Amino acid sequence: SACNASATPRPTNTTTASGTPAVPAETTVPATAWPTITTACPVTMPNGNHPPGEAPHPSHYGNGKLWTALWPEGKFIVSYRGWIQPDGRIAIKWPWWRALDAAGPLTVTGRRLDAEAPPLEAIIPSGYGRAGFQVTGLIFSTPGCWEVTGHAAGYELTFVTEVIVPPELTGGGG
């Protein structure tokens, strides 16, 4: 499952959220749809702060009010063609947790740091309660360096991740 990223990025720390259709395996996205990433991305690495009631995991990142799981080395490398939408956007499930005193609706925002791009879209399904675990669907408009922030009850948690689509998934090689 995409939510079980055995990740290692490290977010910028602050404390205050949004399914996607699969793309058939034969679908390719032109490599020219995305600019080449040329700047370094200051990815966030996990800090070992894990949500209450959850077993510690090396991918956890949190600040005592909000938590998430990060990808290894701070890089979300698309390994499944189904994560690439027909329009080229990249969609993935992403886990979040809220502390009891951060109970309330979760929202997630994001922006690309290394180039102009439409903002991150977040899909946040209902039915998860006001605190604890909350799955989200994050939709990145392009590969690149992204700052993502979860917000709940006046708290925020921010991290930076690099979204990478290998050439073999874009029709650009491999």
C-alpha cells in the first residue's frame, strides 16, 4: 500500500487534508510534460516521533500534534504507473495522524519549491474520526521538490519531499 512508505524524508516543523483513479499499465506520459529537476531539494528526513498508539517506525515524522510517514531519503519515487493520472499528475495515498488536542478536520496544502506548478491537491475522505489516523490522497501536479503542510485545530506539520518519475514510466527511456 502506498500509505506504508518506509520513508525517510524530514519536514520543516510546524503544527495546524484531502482516491484517485488508476491508469492502465499501457498508459505513458510524455517525458516533455515535466521539466528536468536541476536544483537540490532540501528533503525532510523522519525524526522518529511516532503517533500515540502506533508502533515506532523509521518513516515516522511528527511534532507531537500531527504526524505522517515519509519516503526513503525524502524522495517519493513513482514505481507504479497507476500513480500517474491520464493528465500526468501523480496521485498517492498518504497517511496522517492527529493528536487528541489537534482533533478536527485535517487539511493538506502544498507547493512546488523548485519551479512554477499548480498547487498540490488533497483528497480527504470522511469517516476517520476527529483525531487519530486519517488517510489522504495527495495529487502532485508535476514531479519536483514539494513542500507539503498538514493543518488541524490550529497546528501544522510541514515537510519537503522530492517527487521523481523515472524515465521508464514516462516513455522517455528504459
